Amino acid sequence: MATKPPTGDPVQDAPQIDEVRHAAAGLPAVAHTLRVAQQQMGVRRTAQTLLKVNQKDGFDCPGCAWPEGDKRHTAEFCENGAKAVAEEATLRRVTPDFFAAHPVADLAARSGYWLGQQGRITQPVYLPEGSDRYEAVTWERAFEIVAEELTALASPDEALFYTSGRTSNEAAFLLQLLAREFGTNNLPDCSNMCHESSGSALTETIGIGKGSVSLEDLHGADLIIVAGQNPGTNHPRMLSALEQAKSAGAKIISVNPLPEAGLERFKNPQTARGMLKGAALTDLFLQIRIGGDQALFRLLNKMIIETDGAVDTGFVTEHTHGYEALAAAARDADWDETLTATGLDRDTIEAALAMILASERTIVCWAMGLTQHKHSVPTIREVVNLLLLRGNIGRPGAGVCPVRGHSNVQGDRTMGIFERPAPAFLDALDREFGITSPRHHGYDVVRSIQALRDGDAKVFFAMGGNFVGATPDTAVTEAAMRRARLTVHVSTKLNRSHAVTGTRALILPTLGRTDKDVQAGGKQFVTVEDSMGMVHSSRGNLTPASPHLLSEPAIVARLARAVLGPASTTPWEEFEKDYGTIRDRIARVVPGFEDFNTRVARPGGFTLPHAPRDERRFPTTTGKANFTAAPVEYPALPEGRLLLQTLRSHDQYNTTIYGLDDRYRGIRGGRRIVMVNPEDAHTLGLADGSYTDLVSEWKDGVERRAPGFRVVHYPTARGCAAAYYPETNVLVPLDATADTSNTPASKSVVVRFETNGAPRP
Ligand SMILES: Nc1nc2c(c(=O)[nH]1)N[C@H]1C(S)=C(S)[C@@H](COP(=O)(O)OP(=O)(O)OC[C@H]3O[C@@H](n4cnc5c(=O)[nH]c(N)nc54)[C@H](O)[C@@H]3O)O[C@H]1N2
Ligand SMILES: Nc1nc2c(c(=O)[nH]1)N[C@H]1C(S)=C(S)[C@@H](COP(=O)(O)OP(=O)(O)OC[C@H]3O[C@@H](n4cnc5c(=O)[nH]c(N)nc54)[C@H](O)[C@@H]3O)O[C@H]1N2
Ligand SMILES: [Mo]
């Protein structure tokens, strides 16, 4: 059993390049899973945890938000889900001795990989003003410190309450209640950097910012378009759903600048046949240029409109608004511009059209490849246009499927973690708790950073996540964070955000999904909502990493008492004792949660209502589903530059780095690599194996540089490059964001290459 963290810190990694893989999962995935799990957890704990992932009496996998479905295999785990579990259930520990030995400056010099590998944090620690290291602190004192700083603020709007998407419904509901009782809507969350563009586009067009399909819909679709998503790595269990859809006759189109292994062929580790041969998934691959999707979908829509009988006129007349405007805009779409924007050829687009016209039931799935561009919101609206034209919303086997990231990111939003809450939500909250919530909007992630930078925000509180690691423009963000009076992180493990602090700082260690949660009222469970609006319970079964940990709901409840004092009539103590009492309140505040405790007790939980899906009712401003007709945009690329997307390797969970390999892409032992099309590389004089700096170009003229990347010749679309996040966040300008959603445009950064001398070993 090897549970010691690595001693060295391979900041300067040495990438090795193998062959690109053409299939995902299979035996190597299983072997790799068990090796990683046993290194972190040992053999016994590995068996204890991996058997409980996503079982009806077990815990919700902290890996991703893909739903579980009804027929669960004993091992309903995937390689990357298992890695997420192992990372949390590790036997490695970070104790106060560790902080005594490692001053903050030392932590700041370490890589994110090294920090994460140190293990679970066991006690609350405090960095006093002027001190160079964290020291142990009691929970009481920790809450007092936060209360001191919060009550000293000139306005509640000088406080920021960030949430990452692993937080349970119960903890999220309490956190937004605390913020609003305190007096602010400053509730930025990871969603602002993730699917905010999907939420914006869907709310405007169909009236609800969530996907409209279930697993059964996927299984019954004729055509599934997967655009801007790498499920083989980021949602591996989705591959089983795609496989099942294919065996029932579905076709799959993938739209991506990269040929992703998981979408090419899937070797299902749950079946013997799958392990041997695997199933080919993609029928048609559109190797699109970064940012070309809106142009592609607009042209497809034009051709649908121009094909006799292709538009579902019954649906369009009865349920939609704005068809004429779209039809007029679509008339202008032209082939030449579309071919330039997409880099595709005419035959391929016509082949896609034929498949779309042959399909009665179409689903479009997407993730970060569509959401993180300047024109992401109009791009996703154009996807909605495509579905509306053929009546593909609100009937079986059809619909929109934004595939969420963090396992409860959708639930956190449902619970009110949102800087721009609906007035109806605040009214219900106020009625239930006898409070007066602020009505003016709060800061999202990017505006929070600007507020810290400009001195308008002074206390930063994070319920999970790694704010400085995950956000753009690292240098700007870190300087902004250092201006805070107090930074507080409720965390399971160490990360960069603990090393870049305000004048004072606290780390509050918490239970994770896999940990047993016992309160004064007995053993507790929490609830989560998956990407398809299913709500179900999650119960950990492991002995917590230390007796000093508090659960997230307990931390918020105690903090609320310290901050709000006796003036608050909210029963925070009751909430901490028995989470069922939190759910009773949620049931009265959030629509769709009526009878919450009873319904969530049923095996598998329940599904939230979704008007477009359930009754073809569209709660938009027009009362109908809205077609939209924004002008087509695509990124302009100056001579000698490439468009860089910042994406995930197979060995990471956002800023948590599991290892230094990206197996399907054939990259080993290093993360500072940049994938470039061989022809572009030739034009730019970038030899495979040479080293280069990436320099981003933005209208503010500021130089943003990420030094020392190894060039990898890789079959990405022409004009495009790819490198891993978060190493490249330094290149993403803070104000390069998507229109409307304000999501950082981390998938379209214009870069030039500055090669610096001889290749390194
Ligand atoms: N193992 C693991 N699982 C995860 C995560 C993780 O880090 N590790 N993260 C979780 C989170 S929070 C999220 S949001 C999801 C992220 O899931 P993904 O969105 O799959 O993650 P990315 O690695 O950002 O991949 C983006 C994909 O979009 C493609 N792409 C980039 N630009 C464009 C474009 O302009 N057009 C098109 N059509 N495609 C484009 C890229 O080539 C890539 O395949 O995964 C979740 N699950
Ligand atoms: N350049 C670039 N930037 C990006 C992206 C990109 O594609 N490119 N993707 C964006 C996306 S989609 C997202 S979602 C964000 C992610 O942003 P975040 O959600 O802020 O980042 P994570 O890396 O997921 O956070 C990891 C940390 O969460 C803590 N943690 C883990 N489990 C728990 C738990 O159960 N409770 C608590 N309290 N803490 C826990 C651990 O301390 C761990 O270090 O990053 C965004 N940033
Ligand atoms: Mo995400």
C-alpha cells in the first residue's frame, strides 16, 4: 500500500509523446483505476468506496453530473469517477505540523499537483495578519474572525460568497440564505465560468436554463449531435448511453476541433464484448475550427428552411415565436463564409444535413467547447433554432442536453446560488424566513475579481473550489485576492487558493461526499441534482479524515450564528442537527420540491418539473419558444497566430491534478504541452518537440505569457491550438468574456509563439 505523497515537485515536467488512441475505456482504464485508487486509499478502502459509488444507498460520485439511470451495475464506476473518489478518500493527511513546516511562501512556490497530493486537511487553520504561516485555530475562534471582518464592512456588498459545484443542496440553500440575511446577492459560482452561457441562451429561448432530455430520451434518439464536449474523459458514463443509443439504431455526429478518442470508439468495461471489440460511436466527424459552430448551425438552419417539408410547421405555428426573423437572417447565410468560419468542406456539411433531415428525434449535447467563447450565447441559441425548426423539444427522444460539469452545479443554482436571483425566488425566501433579501444584483465571478482588484470587495468566502486556480488572468486575479482583508476557504484538500491570501486567511476543512456525516440528530444524508434534473440522496460511508472536520451545512449554520447573532430568527441550530429540517424549508421555497423529504426517500429520488419537456409549455417573455437571429460571428485570426483553447487532460479534475498523463491523446509525464496542427506548425516553424512560450494578444496590449511549452504535432483543426487549463489561465484576459453570460472566453485565446532557443530534454 503506497499512500505517501510524492516528495519532489515536478513543476518543470518532461512530456513524452506516444500514439494517439482511437478508443476509450477498456482494460487499460480498469487497471489504471485500481492502481491510482490503491496508491491513495490502500486496498481495503478502495473496495469499500468503489462499490458504493452511485448505488442507491451510497454516495453520489463527486466526478461529474451525468445521471445514474435505473439499472445500476455493481460497479457503476468509470475510471475518472474512481480517480475523483480516490482523491477524496485518500489516506494522506495535512495536519497543523505540515503548516508549521511549510510557510505560505513555500506553498505558493509549489505546483497545484503537489499541493493536492498532500492529502486531506484535518484541522481548521488560521493565518494571522503579518504571519508567514498558518497555525491551528479552534472552530469557535475561526467563526469569530469571519464575523469580525464581515460586521466591520461598510456594506454587505463588500463580501463575496463563492460556491463550487460539489456543494450539496442543503449546504447551498443555507449559504445563499446566510448571504441574503446578511444583505448581499454576491453569490458568484463556478457556473459563471462553465454553463452560464447555456443558462442564458436556454432561459431566453425555451424559458428554463436546464436541459430537456432524460437518459431514456438519449436511448431513443435517431440522431445525437455531440458538440464541444469530450465525454470519454469528462463524462465517461455518457459513453454507455451513446453506445445504447447506437445499438438501438441512433446515429452520432461529433463536432470538435479534436478527434477525441472516447467519441471514436468505446470499449465498455461492463460487458465482455465491449472489452474486446468496443463499439464505434461517431458516424460523422465535423472537425470544426474553434468558434465556428454558430456559422455551421446557421447554415444548417438555412438549408432546413429551404428544404420542402423539413420544417415542423405545426410545432412552429403553435409553440414558437420569431420564425420570420430567423428565416430572413438565415437567407443571408452563405457557403463561402461558413466554410471559412468552420474550416469544413461542403460535402461534410451536406452529409450532416442529410442525417438531420433523416432524423425524427434529434438531441444536441454540448459542454465547454460551446460555452466559453465571446459568442457562446448566440451559438447555443442557434443550436436551439435547429431543434425548434423540426419540433425537437418536448417529445421523446429529442431535446437540448447541456452536459453539466460539477456533480451538483445544477442543484446549487436551483437552491438559489445566483447573483441575479429571480424576484419570485426572493419573495418566497422572504416569506418563509421573515427576512428582506436585497433585490439588486450581485457580482458574478469576473465582477468579483474586478471588485477585489478595485477595493470594492474585502472579504472572500469560498464554499469549496479553487477560485484563484480556476479563474482567468492569473496574475490579475492573484493580485486582486491579495488585496482582500480576509480570505476563507471551506475545503477538503489544499490548492493554490490557500497560498494566495488576503491580509488574514482561514482554511476550514470539511467532510466530502464519501465521508459519514453524523450530527446531534443522528446520521445525515444530503441531496444533489444531476444534469437531467433528477434529485436524489447521497450518503458517505467512510470514517472522516479527522474528528475535527465539520460538514458543510454545519459550517454555514455555525457561521451564520456567529455573523447574524440573536437578531436572526432562522433556526440554524436545528438545521445543523437534522438536515431534514432544511429540506422542509426548501420544499416551501423552491418550486418542484414539494414533499421533498418523502420523495427523496424513494430509491432513485425524483425528477424536477421542466415545462418545455413535460408539456411543451415555454415560460419565456413571449409565452412561446423563441427563435433568435443574432448576426453570425466567428473569431478573427491575425496572420501568424493560432486560436488556443484551454482544456482538460485525462488526468485532472479541473484544478485538481491526478497525474501527468493524458492517455487517450498519447501524452505522458507532463502538462506543459501545446497541441498544434502539423501544417500550421510547419508554417510557423514549430518543430515537434521544440519548446515555445505562448503569448496571448488582447486589445488592452498587456503581455500575458505562459513560458516553456513543448510543441506536440497533433491532428487538431487548422488554425487551432490546445493546451491544458489551469496552466494557461494566465493567458485568458479578465475582460475577454462571453456577451450576456460574462463567462471567460477560455476556449478562444489568440496566441503567438515565441520559441526560445534549443529544445529542452
Ligand atoms: N475527469 C474529469 N471530469 C470532469 C472534469 C474534469 O476536469 N475531469 N470537469 C468537469 C467540469 S466542471 C466540466 S464543465 C466538464 C467539462 O467537460 P468538457 O467540456 O468535455 O471539457 P473540456 O476539456 O474543456 O473539453 C472541451 C471540448 O470542446 C472542444 N472544443 C473546444 N473549442 C471548441 C469549439 O469552438 N467548437 C467545438 N465544437 N468544440 C470545441 C474541445 O476540443 C474538447 O473536446 O467536465 C466535468 N467532468
Ligand atoms: N482556462 C480555463 N479555465 C477554466 C475552465 C476551462 O475550461 N479553461 N473551466 C471552468 C469550469 S467549467 C469550472 S466548473 C471551474 C472550476 O472551478 P472550481 O470549482 O473553483 O475548481 P475545482 O478545481 O473544481 O476545485 C477543487 C477544490 O475543491 C475542493 N473540494 C473538493 N471537494 C470538496 C467538497 O466536497 N467540499 C468542499 N468544500 N470543497 C471541496 C478541494 O479543496 C479542491 O482543491 O473552472 C473554470 N476555469
Ligand atoms: Mo465546469
